[in-house]
Amino acid sequence: MSANYLPKVRDQYESLPYPPCNPKDEKKQLVRTWLESLPMINHYCFSGKQSFRKQFRVLVAGGGTGDATIYLAEQLRDTDAEIVHLDLSQASIAIARERAEIRDLKNITWIQDSLLNLPQLQLGKFDYINCSGVLHHLENPDTGLKMLRAVLKDTGAMGIMVYATHGRIGVYQMQELMRLVNHDESDADIKIGNTKEILSSLPASNWFRRGEDLHHDHKLGDAGIYDLLLHSQDRAYTVGELYDWIQDTHGLNLELTDVGRGRSPYLPHMVLGKKPPKNLDTIKQQASRKQYEMGELLIGNVITHSFYVTRSEACKAPYGDADYVPFFYHEPLTGPLLAQVFSTNKGRPFALNHQHSGVGLMVNPGKYGARILRHVDGKNTFQQIFDTIRAEPEFSHAAPSNQDFFADFFESFDTLNALERLLLRHVSIDPGSSERT
């Protein structure tokens, strides 16, 4: 193994498998990981045209105790898909395997090894690779990314999570503090004990304590404390650094999607709320990359960057194509319910308050936003929706064109899509069970 293999990281996860979990909990609930929702993967990575039913191959690189692996395997249970779970830690793999056995999942292959050895493992090429919370623990994250690309199909995509710099300021101050406190101590139990003592005595002015609500790992037991505050190898990225790395260096496209909030934390007009500053219009004219950099700095609470990596922006389902089906996701929303919300101010801008994400902003529903939303049922294409509206008596003489409808509905769609509550798939794709998962 090369130095990049990091034996200390491997040893950590052998003694403290992560994320900590009880396999028996599989009998109670399915853990859903944000990036691994098949409708999301389809929308952002496969132009909404992936059925997942024709030998779809998945690699979970650094799968740990199995959250992403189990969720993907469950969604792909009734297909001929194959999921490969790769991890350094035999202890973590054992927990993941027990979870799979409880669910009677047969579509998983288990491999204990480093993702840095992927080209030598001869596993073939993959349609989708998940690598969540792994690259930032490598001595050279770019080497890890190159190894992943080496086993990715030309038409494939990746879902990646790395730490975010600005939201983890308190974490890195605590890590530095604990290095000083623990000094040359090598016993993990003693280091964890020292950390618990310090955590219980932090002054109110401490940056970690002031932002403690952003983090939960240290509340999950010893494995969480070690992973968050005592890790031997850990780095983070700003949005600008992500673009430098993924787009500028490798020529790839990335689509940010924060867990539970979509890309809304990266959009200044969504972060600044219902009473934005006068210069918001100038900000909105900036390139997306610059807006995302500003959004991260404005909101301050993005602690990880979750994003899809594809070969081009064209891999995202296109808005403006009438052969696509809009559907609601992540919440039990209905067209009539949202139509009622979007018609409250009779077509004029109104204050939208989204409780699940905490986002509040002014939205212009346009002339037809409420009418279009009323017919969104996960079955009708935009063409069918527009034709239904055009059949209404008031349009008997002068009916809007598809272009008129798409232009009018754009802000409504963009807002709901930024929250990941309105996605697209092509009419040729049967939604199956994934959109109801």
C-alpha cells in the first residue's frame, strides 16, 4: 500500500466503525441518503432518461457501515443491478453485511480494499459511483478522484460529499485544541475521554459551542466524537475550491445539492429571504459559480458539500422540453395543494415559506403557475398539462404556446427545483416504485 492508504484511518474505522448504527434498526426503518435517491440521480445525471433496469452498476467507494449501499440496494431490489460495496474496514463491512442480510438484499458485492487500488481490482466500469465523506480523508484527494474516474463509464456519474470549510470553522478549532490537549497520546480511549471532558466545559464564547447545533456526530457516541474531532486526516473545501478542482482541473460538471435543502443554501436570493437588499438584482446577474460562493458565505451553515459530478451540464434533465414529466419529491405534496399556495396573491409575487428547509422568499408565480401546478401529478407531461389548460374556455381564441407557458412557469419551477421538491423525468421512463420511496 502507498502512503496515501493511511493505515491510521483504516485502524480508526476498524475500532470505531462509522457511521455508528445498530443493524437491528433495519427492522424498523430504511435510512435514506440524500444523494442516492434514484429520481435525483436520474434528474441530474442521466437527463431523466435512466430506467435503472438494464444491468445498472453501482460502486459505493468507502461505504462504511452501509447507509448509501443499503438504500441503493433497496431501491434497486427488483432489477438486475449490481452494487459493489468497497471499504477499508472489515468491521464496518461486517455491520453493512448484517444490515443487508436482515433486509434479504442479494444484489451487493462486498470488497475490503482501498479505492486507491480500484484500477487493479478489475471490477469493470460503473454507471454510478457514490463516494460520500471519503475523499477529504485521503492524503491526496485528487488521486482518489482519478481512481474513481478510471472505473467510471463514459456515460456515468458520481455522487460525492466532502467537508465544507466555512461551516466547520468551530470543528477545526476544536481539532487543533484536542491535538494540543492530547499531545503525544496514542490511546484512542484516552483521547476520546479527554475530548468529552473538554466538551463538557467549553466556554460560551467557544466557536464550536456557538455553532454546535450544526453538528451531531459528537452526540452519536465514541465513533462520532473521533470522526468529528479527532480524525487523523481531514480537509475541507469552499465552493470556489470545488469548482477549481472538479470543473477547472478535470473539465467536469458539478451540481450542488445540500441535504434537505437542495441548492437553495447556495443561492443568495433564497438565502437573503423575503426582504433582500437593493443590490440583489446585481448579484443575480453573476455567474452561478459566483452566486454559489456568495451563498455559502452568506448562510454560514453549510457543513458539507454534496454534489453530482457528470461529464457535462447536458446530463441534467432539461427544463423547456414538453416531453418531460414534472413530479413532486421528498415531501407529500400535491398539485392542487401547491396551486392553492401559488394562487394566494392572484398571480402577483407572494411570500413562500418552506418549513422543511427553512427557506422563505418572494416568488413570482406568473399568470399560469398555479394552473400548471394543479395538473402536476407525476404522470402528465408538460405537453399534456399545457394542452389541458389550453382546452379551457378562456383560451378558445388565443391560447399560449408551449414557449409562453415555459417562460411564465420558469420562476416557479426554478424555486421548487432548487429545493429538490420538483424534479423531471422523460415520458419514456416508467417511474416504478423509486419515486414513492
